[in-house]
Amino acid sequence: MSVERTFSIIKPDAVAAGHAGEILAMIEAAGFKILAVRMTRLSEPQARGFYAVHAAKPFYAGLVKFMTEGPIIVMALERENAIAGLREVMGATNPEIAAEGTIRKRFATSIERNCIHGSDAAETAAVELGFFFGAAELL
């Protein structure tokens, strides 16, 4: 296995509920190094751009509305097998079927309000990291 980078967002529902610290602690406990972290708020054009891959899907408008409703925390993370590892720590998108002890099982309230995002592939991670962080921030 090799060390790789991935991207994650603690979504507005988890930030508003006060779960960001616990989620960050779970990520660190899973062996991730936090390379960069920042709280921000997406504008509607930013959310549309970030989620453009889903533009034709029926949930797109609701996703954009949700992701712009409050602050988010964006993170650049690193460890061996980071992409698959983060997805394991996050759990299934639907918290009803997520494994016990995962972030989504503990903190998500529905499939739509699932508290965290994580890149699904190396190519996606590179694009998502570049959307939020400059090269100098990821040294």
C-alpha cells in the first residue's frame, strides 16, 4: 500500500449539530494525518460547481440547497490507502445500513443528511482537493 491523499467535508448538518470535533477525532483515530482544514461556507455557484457531476440527477437541487445552508469543514487528509480507508470510517451513505461505529451510523440522520463527504477515487480526490486548497496549503 502507498500513502495517498483524500478530501473530506463535514457537512452543514454535522457542523450545526456540534459533531465536528467528534468526527475529526474519529478521523484522526483512524490514522489520518490532517494536512489542511478550514471552515467555510459554500455559495450556490460554488456548490453547483463542486457537485456538477450530479447535475442531471433528481437530488441535485436539494443537495445544492443543503450544502449552502450553513458552514462546512473541508479537509485534506493523508495516510496509507486513504480513499478506501476514509470511506470505511464514514460508513454507508444510508445511515440505516452503515456499520456500527462509523461516522454516518453515529451522526447522520438520513441518506440526504449524511454528515460527511469523502472522495471516491484518486482522480476525484485530486479534483476535490484542488477545488478547496492551493498547492502551497498541501505541502
